[in-house]
Amino acid sequence: MLRRLLSTSSKSAMPMIRVATNVQPTAIPENFEVTLTDILAESMGKPRERIMIEVDAGRRIMHGAQPGPVCHIVVKSIGCLGESLNIQHTQRVTDYINGLLGVPKDKILLEFYDLSPHQVGFNGTTVADAVAKREGK
């Protein structure tokens, strides 16, 4: 029953994205987060106002014991993730990171976590509780 309730709210649940990279902060444009937000909002069908982006640049990260730029991205969301959807999200984000920062596509790693509504707290409660209260449950 909770899943049914959440199907009406999945568009408003907050996707959380963390971008860790060894690219130096000075090489990342100021509008990076805004553009990435717009890319993910379109790809995930979520309102841009609900997407949170954290960028951790200049990290000590290496992939395959090879020097050079690398990027590790973690995407957490309630819904809008899945086998075919993750391919779409990966293609769009990879193309953006590769084109903008020059990180080779094989050095961009994304992880996806489809969270349960009780695992996300927002506005003083959890998403599950907020949906239940909104639905009068």
C-alpha cells in the first residue's frame, strides 16, 4: 500500500547526487551543479527543485592504478531508477562529464541506490511519513 501511495509522490522525492573527482575545483565551472541538475531532472522526470548535488573535487582518487582524471558519482533516489533507466542516466551524465571536464568515459563510474521512503528524511520527517500524513493514513 505504501508503494501505491509513493507512486504519486515519487516525482517529488529528493534525488541526492554526490560527485567525487580528482579534477581540481578550479577546473569545474560555477554552473556545473545547475547543468547536472537539469540533466538529471530531465532524465529522471523529477522537478529540479528536488535534486541535491554535492561536488567533492580535488580528491585523491585513482582508477586502475593509472594517473589521470576520474569521477565517481553516487545517485540515491526513491524511484526513477532501474535497469534500463540507469543506462539512460549513465549515458547522459557520462557524456556531460566527459565533454565538460575531459574525464574519459571509462573513468566515470556511477552507482545507483533506489531508496525506500523511510530511508529519506526531509522537512523534519521521512518521505514515508509525509506521504502517509498527506494521504490521511
